[in-house]
Amino acid sequence: MKLENKEFGFDSFVDEMTKLKDEKHFDYLVTIVGEDFGPEEGLGCIYILENTQNHERVSVKQIAKQVEADYVIPTVIHLWAAADLLEREVFDFLGIKFLGHPDMRRLFMRADFEGFPLRKDFDMSPEANRFPTTDEPDSEWTSEWSIDANGQLVEKKHRLFSDEDFVINFGPNHPSTHGVLRLQTVVDGETIKRVYPHLGYIHRGIEKMMENMLYPQTLALTDRLNYLCAMHNRHALVGVVEEALGVELSDRIVYIRTIMDELQRIDNHLLFLGTCAQDLSALTAFLYCMRDREHLLNVMEETTGGRLIQNYYRIGGLQADIDPNFVANAKAFCAYMRPMVQEYMDVFGDNVITHQRLEGVGPMNLSDCINYGVTGPAGRAAGWHNDVRKSHPYAVYNKVNFDEIVGAEGDSMERYLVHIKEIYQSLDIIEQLVDNIPEGDFYIKQKPIIKVPEGQWYFSVEGGAGEFGVYLDSRGDKNPYRVKLRPMGLTLVGAFDKMLRGQKIADLVATGAAIDFVVPDLDR
């Protein structure tokens, strides 16, 4: 998707964004891209929106207004709840303050971090970025910013906790929070009142690193986000570069990519099903899933050479052709896998204890899922048709028959069942393609130094846990000017507070088990 940005101006921004949502039904905020556009334009944001009725997408560019040494943009959190963490991320990395946002704290960097790393003038020298040897300060206060009648920036303090609040920290520890995630939870007895997520414990500055890399060098970084969706992550990155370059891929390439994406999806779902059971103390189901996942990894490893980290796609095609035994092994795996899925239901999914722990737990209805940007199986469990393979087809998904699995209950049990049913759909896709892989090139040769034409693009895929997207701003150089990754899990974690208010403490554990997030994807 090549971006043709709408621009409304600072004073009209909120009114025009309101019209886009209320009158034109752009009710899904896909992502907010914070960017330093250079000395002429300064700092600003690009908002990518989708109309969930017809899946049309638009982008809006808003340059921040400078107020003395600060940069400000009005918040859109009252229009899209997903803007909560997305705006905090922009503030953290670029220092743009969103007027009216009630919680302008850093999100990934430490509270005492100095500077804003995605600004082009940020000092990257090791001397200026020494790792701190002190504990991070933890404040009970946050800030809301506004502009007064004199045009001055005014700060209003909000206290996060009252003297009577009892606060429990869940995490950061792995694997119980699926990585080092910290959920600061306010409780009244056993009942949850608020959940504040704390992120960034394994933030690695991937987007900043990419600005100083050649395009092929950026590929390895996406494999280390959600490592269970490495194929999907890299597919989005090579996809946005290939679209910008106008590369025409052979049928063989796109067939193999589609098959590999679905094998990766099954890999992701198997580990999800296993860890969901393990989080609820059902070890047998975990072992069953890990047993079958080994068979899947054997199929992939013969071609890719990897098991946990897959680095098979490259700009213009694939690293190598498929192994001579790949077709036979993929077919054998599909035949083996189908009856195994029922075993997971027999030993865990249909267990009365599972139903008691997951039904009605962590619920979100359809409108809330859209408002919070809860994509993937978690959103489809509430009835949201958000599968990128259907709404924005890529590879050969427009040539295969498969059902988009949606539920109605929107609770943790429905999320588990959507994952179960999606495995069958992935097996169907693989079986339709694996005997029909066309002959042809597995790689379309590219120039040794790739230079992408000037412009801005966004390309997304359906990852194992939701929409994974890549925004690319190119200035025609051999390095990307700006790369923004839309992680699958950030909006999922951003919805925890909505899911869990009024639920019990034990329900937080069950909800976390049934939400498919991996922290390296969130933290990048």
C-alpha cells in the first residue's frame, strides 16, 4: 500500500479525524507512526486507519506544533482506545506530547532516560548511552498536557494509585508472562480495578538500528521479534520493500511463501495451545503440543536450516529452493496432524475445568475489539472479520479456499477454540498448494546495493497472533529513512485493562494464557 497521506492542519486535525471515524466509518486505528521528517517539516505522525465494513485504508499525516522547546499534537484516544499505548510510544521515542492524553509516561525506555532516540539528532555514541547502574525510579504520578489561553503548555498531574489501593506486580518474569512483561495490577480484595502494563524490559531499538543498515541487513532483526512468527514478520518486511521496488515474483516463490507461512502459523498455534494449558497447570496437553511441533519443525528445518529462528525469505524471493523431500514430508505431516488436534480437545479443551477457567473470562465484545485494535484470533473470537489474508490478500491467499474462523463470545474459551479451528484451515491451505507448486525461479536477482525509490509504503500480513505490518519511508537511499513495525501484541496488551476490570486475580492468569502475545514482539 503506497501511502497518499491526507493532511488537515493542526487546528482542524481533531474535527477531521472525528469525521473519518463517525461519518466514513474508519473505526480501526491500524497504527500510529511517529517520525522525524527532517529539518523542513520537523516531527510528526502518520495515522493509518481502516474502514472495517469495506476494508478501505487511508493514511493521515499530522506535523507536530512547536511550543517553545516542545512538540505537541492533539490526542485521538477519545476516538480510538488503541491510541493509548501508540501515542505513549511516539512520546517515548520522539518526545511529541499528545494534548489531552491522560497518561503521558514513557512506555519502553526507563523513566529517567534522557533524550528521544528516534529523533535524527539523537546522540548514538556509546559514551552518551551508558547502561544505568541504578534501579529505575517508579512514580505514582503521570502527566496530562494542554495549551492554555496564552498558548503556553500546561501540565496537569494525575495520581495512578490512591492511598487505599492495593497493588500487585505480575511479572516481569519469563515464561509465566510470556516474556518479561510487568502488569501493575490494582485490586480490591480478589477483584481487579486497573491494569497498567509496563513494557521495554527487552527493548532492543530495532527500528533505530534499521536506519543505519542496508535493506538486506534489516531482515535478520524481524526473525527475533515474535520468534514463533518469524516467517510472517520477514514476509511483511520483504513485502514492503518488494512493493516499493516493483519486484514481480515468480509463482513458485509466492506458492512456497504461502505454504511456509501456514506451517509457521501451525507452529505458533501449537505452542500457544500448549502454553495455554501449561499456564493453567495442564502439563499433559503441553507435552502433546510440543511432541507434534517437533514433527513440524523437522519439515521446515530441511529447507530453511532453522527450527526456532527462521530466516528463509529475502528481498526478491527465497534463500534457497525447497528440499527434495519437502513436498512428501509436508503431506505426511498434514496427514499426521489432523487427528492429533482432537487429542488436544480430549485432554484439555473439552475438560470441564478448562471451561470453568476460560468461559466468560477476559471478555471483549466486537466494538471494543475494533476500538482497541485487538486483531488476530483474539479479535475474531468476538466476531471481527479481521484476517489480513482475506481483507488485504497477498501471496496466493486469493487463490485458495479457506474459512475465516470467527466466534461470538469474545472470551478466553472462544480464543482457544479459534486457534484450534485455524490449524485445520492452515492444513487445508497447505494441502491445496503443496502438490501444485509451479516450476520457476526461487529468487529474482536484485542489485547488490538496493535503493528504494522515494515514498512511503505500508505492508501487512496475518501473523499467528494478529496483524503484523511494516511502514517504510524511503528517501531514495541505500538505507531506510524510517521503518516502523506494527507488532501483533502491543494492542493486545493494551486491552488487558478493559478485559480484566471487574474480573478476579485468577482470571488475569487465564486471560494471559489465552491471549497470544510474545514480549519480544511488543518490545522490539
